[in-house]
Amino acid sequence: MTKLPLDQIIQGDCVDLMNALPESSVDLVFADPPYNLQLGGDLNRPDNSVVNGVTEEWDRFDTMDAYDLFTHDWLNAARRALKPNGAIWVIGSYHNIFRVGGILQDQGFWIRNDVIWRKTNPMPNFRGTRFTNAHETLIWATKTEDAKPTFNYDAMKMMNDGVQMRSDWTLPICTGHERIKKSDGTKAHPTQKPESLLHRVILSTTNPGDVIVDPFFGSGTTGAVAKKLGRHFIGYEREEEYIIHARRRIEKIQAGSGEAIKVTPSKRAAPRIPFGTLIERGMLAPGDTLYSPDGRISARVRADGSIAVSDAAGSIHKMGAHVQKAPACNGWTFWHFRQNSGTNSLVPIDLLRAKIRETMPAAIA
């Protein structure tokens, strides 16, 4: 089996290089492709100074058909390299993201989310001919509809002060000390993305040790953040000057490891524990009493892992819904037990499930 070129930046065409990877070998692709801006002429500020926009040759395509063919080829190569439960992120502006999204769907990718990156400090529209372009769009997709990609939901919720992370992200553009500069003080790359943006992408949809491919590596933001978070990267880039800047940048970074890169585990990713396991392990016994959170409703534990209320018997979930006359119920959080007999303190049975999970090997959990 071909060995992956981990934590390397390789010069060349990303389509050929991705096609050289073993099939179904990488966990994530983050792509910041050329936007095909098609800018005409110089753009000046009100003081007549020239705006340093994207004028590089790599962002120019003769026709939309040529851009579509280019997009089809690199997406097809990325799809081949991704694991069955891998995922892809693509970022773009109104110039290209709708065409990229359509081709992505045509190839069978399944879109999980589109995320709006709202820029806190966007470049103004100096000509005054349209609204200030204050956002870019990211598409998060998987190879198939039934794929099970990594999604660290609880970690992102924790990062957002305990509130569910939304699909609109308000972050500044890359400026100040983070901006990579040439020796003459000008930008080393015209479309360098902020590390805060890649931090969210990588933290939310990969795990430590995962392999991330960036086919348009540029100034190396993907590699820089991946190294900080304990992930591996593979970067492809055609322009030698960008590679030099990216290597220097990444070499200065201390690789993340150990406790520093751990995140709040997702409940959905936790191993399933049947209620009956608590009885098998002696944490609860047949005949023990369970209570609603306010202690007004009670149920008896039965030997087979079911529970019985006054007029029915069934699973902890069905009986929780039954006594509340609700369509559904999470029995793990609804039903409580007395941790110490003779006291009024009620504790959710989910605490017992958590104790079992703590004892499970890391490879299983």
C-alpha cells in the first residue's frame, strides 16, 4: 500500500497528486480553489491608491466551461481519495461557489451544511456599484447521503458558550501579525484565510491523528492549524513562492498533543449502553425504584431492563413518554434514582451510564 506523504507540501498539479493517493485514504479535504474573479482593470480607493486584489494567473480561466471542467476534475480526484465516511469543505464567493456546489452535487456528494463566513472587516465596495461583499460561503459535504462523518457537535457547542453553533460564523479577515508578508512588506498570498476559520472547520469535523488534504495549499493556513490541533496534513501547491512561505510558517509551530487537543466528546459518538447493562453490573437491582425529576412519579426496575409504572411496562424511554403523555422521551435524563438511601437527593440514571463508558477501552469508546 502506498504510504501517505503526511505533513508535507508537494509542488505540482493537485488532480494528478490526489489521484496518486491510495483510494479512500484521507479523512477530510479542505479546498479553497481559485474563485475565477475575472477582475477587469485596476481597482482604486477614493484616495486613488490601488487596491491589491487577486490578479494572479492561477485565478484566470478563459471561459466558464473551462472553470467547470477544472472544478469537475479536482472534485473527482478528491472524492476518490476520501474515505467512505470522510468529508469535504469548499469555500468560495458568489463568483464561483454556486457552480462548485452544482458540480459537487452532480458527482454524488451530499451537502450537510452551507456555512456563511460573515467578515467583521470586509473590503468596502469602492466603486459604489453594489452591496459590500461581506461574506463567503463554505459547503460541508460527504461522499454519500448515508455517510457518518465526524461531527464534534458538543465541542462546538462548548466553544460557543454552551449554545448550539450556528451556520453563520462572524470572524475577521486575515490581517495584522497573522498575515504572511514578503520581504518588501506586501502580502505573500492575496487570499490567505484566517486561522480562526480553519480552527472551526478542523475542530468540528476531524479527530486528532486524522489526515487532511488541501489541494490549494497557498500560504499554508490548513497545515498550520492542523499541526496545532494534532492532525496530519497533505498540501498541494503549484506556486513555489507560496510553498516557501508556507513551510517557514509551519516549521515555527509547536505540534499539538495530549490533553491540549482533546475536545468535549459528542454524545452521539459515545458507545451505546443498554439500560439492562446497569442491572447486569449491579448498579441497579430488580425492584429498585426510579423517579421523575420532581419525585412525584415512580417506576420499578425489572430484571430484563424494562421498568413498570402503575398502568404499563416497557423501556425507560417509552415509560418516560407514557407518564408525561409526550410523543418521545430521553429516559436516561428523565428517570432518577436515590444515590444514598434515606435522602431526598435524586440523580439521573445517565450518571451510571457515564461511569460505564469511563471504563470502556478507548478503541471502543
